[in-house]
Amino acid sequence: MSVKAKIREYAKALNPMDDTMFCKMAEEKEFCEEVLRVILGDNKLTVLESMPQWVGKNLQGRSVILDTKCMTGDGRQINIEVQKADDDNHQKRVRYNGAVITTNIADPGIKFEFVPDVCVVFISRFDIFKGKLPLYHVDRVIRETGEVINNGFEEVYVNSVVDNGSDVSQLMKVFTEGDCYNDKFPKTSSIKRRYKETEGGIREMSGLIEQLKLEWISEGEKRGEERGEEKGKINIAQSMKKKGFDINIIMELTGLSRDKIVSL
């Protein structure tokens, strides 16, 4: 099977939990609106704008690329992140993302009372707190009194591991199971079906993966010139792993062994 055919098969196997498909689906604000309404329990929530792969910088110039950033009708800025691998301190990732969003959207000299509220919704394939719940809200609490304090930053964690029959759990099935669609979530289901089952959608996803592949190869070759060919291939493999690409595709594109890629 050619590399192009393998990429096409890989594209057909993607789900909304995969970063590549999620960011493509998030181009449609109605998808983000439906997902946030379910997770945040607010059927009146509206999304005015969704920005996949939003880039924010801190004062030192380090960039962060968010899966998507939404602006809601009530003035909130909401970052939705999808994560398959439990391979980092994701609570600090959430904290960092929230800080970068805040500094990038707050005008210089603005009074703190007018700084927009920020929420990070972290969707994962693992139960980050191991509490056997599909949904967690993390609040600021005064230790001595137990009082919950709101400073305008909200953290919400969702996982696809725990199924308690709730709407959130049913939505996560659509996010993770290839043949799962649900009339409760018509926008999510219809967009997912388009990219998994229609020729035009599959072609579009395959083209996106091809484009990413070329970008990674170009960057890998550039770094390879600077640090050696093997290092360039490793950089490509690391980028693809972070995006959740199948190990066989990574082996095909980089020529690295399975053991080497697994060890990264």
C-alpha cells in the first residue's frame, strides 16, 4: 500500500478526539457551541467565534498553540483542548493556557474588573483525577472556610474513560468511537460523518494530513541540517506523535524503527 493510500485509511479512522479532526471540526462554531452546551450544562450558551489552532505568546515570546479558542455571547473566552496521551502535567498546561489567553486578550491599561473571564475545557482519553467521574470542575476554595471564590478563571476536565450514562459520557462516545453517532448531538455527528464517510470529507482530511506531513518534513530537514539527519527525523516523529498519528504512518514517513518511535 502506498503512503498516500495509508494516509487516506488513517484519515478515515480519525475521530473528534484526534487533534487533527477536532481542529478541522472546530472551524464550524456550531460544533463548538454544541460541545460547550453539553459540557458546561448551558443550553443557552452561544459561540460567536471559534478559532482553531489559535496562537498566543507570553512576554518571553514563547508561543502556545491552542486546539481552539472560542468567544461566547456572554463575553467569555473558552479554550477547548483534546488530549489522548497522559504524558505531561496537564493541570499546569491548563494553567499556562489560561494565563496566555488572559494576557493576550486584555488591553494594556485595562482595569482588572474588566478583564474577560477565561475557561479551559480539557477533554482527555484518561481520567486525570482518577475519581471515576466523567466530568470535574476545579474551583478556587478558601481552605479555612470552604468558600468557593470566583476570580474569572474556570477549569473543566472531561474524560472518555468513565461512562455514567450522562449526556457528557454519550458525547464522549461520539468523540472516541468510530461508528458512534447520536441524534442528541446533531452537529457533532453530522460533521464527524462528513469527514469519515463522504468522499469529499475524506479527501479534505487526507489533504490536511498531507499538508502537515510536508510541513513536518520541511521542518525536520531544516533541523536535520543543523543537528544531523537522525535528529531531523526524530523531530518529525515527535511532532506526529503529539498529533496522535498512528505509529505505522510515522514509521513510513520517517524511516525510524518502531522501538525508536515508542521511546520518544
